[in-house]
Amino acid sequence: MHASGAVAMEEPSRNDHAAVLSARDFGRLSRFIYDTCGIKMPEVKKTMLEARLQKRLRSLGMRKFSDYCDFLFSSEGLERELVQMLDMVTTNKTDFFREPDHFTYLTQTVLPDWLKRHEGGTVSIWSAGCSSGEEPYTLAMVLSEFALKNPGFDFRILATDISTRVLEKAKNGIYTESQVEPVTMDLKRKYLLRSKDRSSGMVRIVPELREKVRFRRLNFMDEDFGMREQLDIIFCRNVIIYFDRPTQERLLQRFHRQMKLGAFIFMGHSETLSGLNVPLVSVYPTVYRKLR
């Protein structure tokens, strides 16, 4: 969900024989999606949800949404279908070097400050809602460049998303040439491999960079995120806008617990912590710091 989060897709035209999502089944599904992953699914998204889940009904050989709901909410369905269903309802939008001033602030302010306090060592960064990998690989490029100028500095990146589908894409690190357009030519030469078949228009992140990023599935609704380590920097941009205010507050309080004292969290430019009861201090537009 992503650098990056869930966004509405264009809706396919309806087939005359397609199943129709009743108000009752939409209510069951929307409550379940909210309880499971915190994503709001208001009435205006009913047609979108119906269109996306048609594929799952066809795949399972079902004709009615009521049958699908009965299956999904069974113990077998929760085990076999939950991840598939969440993959269908969360669409991820992200880009390389999205909101580029954040990366400038990271290299000119945050990392020099971290170096002063640690005199070298390994900085730990979490790309929360990493989608198909553009954000963590951008971070890996930026941090690799910083490491070249600062001997003794190293980094590790944890990148997570709820969607197994986008995580597989992220792990492969293969993108179209149009997707990597925001990357400067200098960084492309260093960190991207062109396909042997030049006509394919595909590139791949170099192995050394892929090794710096650890991908795993994570649901923001999990109480402690299943993490033991505390982090120096969190990027969670354009993700919390899909949650209601109480869920945003709970989520940010959990982020706060995962942050070391002095750690930074980067939010999306359309997001604000204003009015939320979270002990984070604004230090730059949509960048906050844990000072207590």
C-alpha cells in the first residue's frame, strides 16, 4: 500500500452475467476490510469493490457474492482467500523519487545529524507501505550515494506492504523505462541494468542494491507490527489518508513506539498530524521527529 497506498482504479465495464454485490454483502465486506486492515470502504466504493472482486468469484467458480462472503468468512476461506482478497482491494500508486524534497532533506539534514550522534555505523530505515518497490529502491540509491561520501556509514532498509502481489514485483526489482524516468542518468548508469533484449524497454535494479532491501508482508493493524527492532527513520507516505482519524492516531502511536529517540518519520504531502494525539514534533513540511 504505498509509498504509496490504496487508490481507486478505473472500473471495468460490467458483464451482463456478472454477480451483483448486494447492500448486505457490501456491508459485510466493508466492515471486514476495515477490521482487517483499517481501510475505509464507504458506500461510494461499492461499484469499485464489486468490479474488483468479480475476478475472485470467477477464479473460485462462484456465481454469487453471498457464496463468496460465506467462503471468505469460514476458517478455510480466511486461510486461503484473505490475502487474495486484500490484493484485489488495495491498489498501489508510487513512483521513483516521489516528493523529491524529502530525499534532499534526508541527505542534507537527517543523515548528517545521525552521523554526528553515531560516528558511523548502520542506519535502519523502514519503508512502510512500500508498494512495488520504487520508494525503498530510491532510498537505497540515495543512501548508497551518501555512503560513498561518508566512509564507515552503512544502512539497511526494511520494506513492507500488505499486498503479496506488489511485494513479489518489488523483490524482482524489474521496471519499465518509463517508470524509471525520474531517476537521473548518473544514477541509472550505476544502479540499473538494461535488459539484453533492448526492445523490451525493461530495466532491473542491480543486485548490490536489491540486497540492501528486505521485503516482507505486514498489516498495519497488527499490534506491534511483529517487529523487535527500533528504527532511525520511517517513510510512511500517502498511506494513512486511507484510514479514519482514530485508526491514524493508533497507527502513529505504534510508529512512535518503533522509533528510537531522535528518529524521524516522513509522511506524504497530503497528510497531516494536526489534531492527532501523537508526541511527534514537526521539523520540516510533513517530516516529524521523536524527541521524547
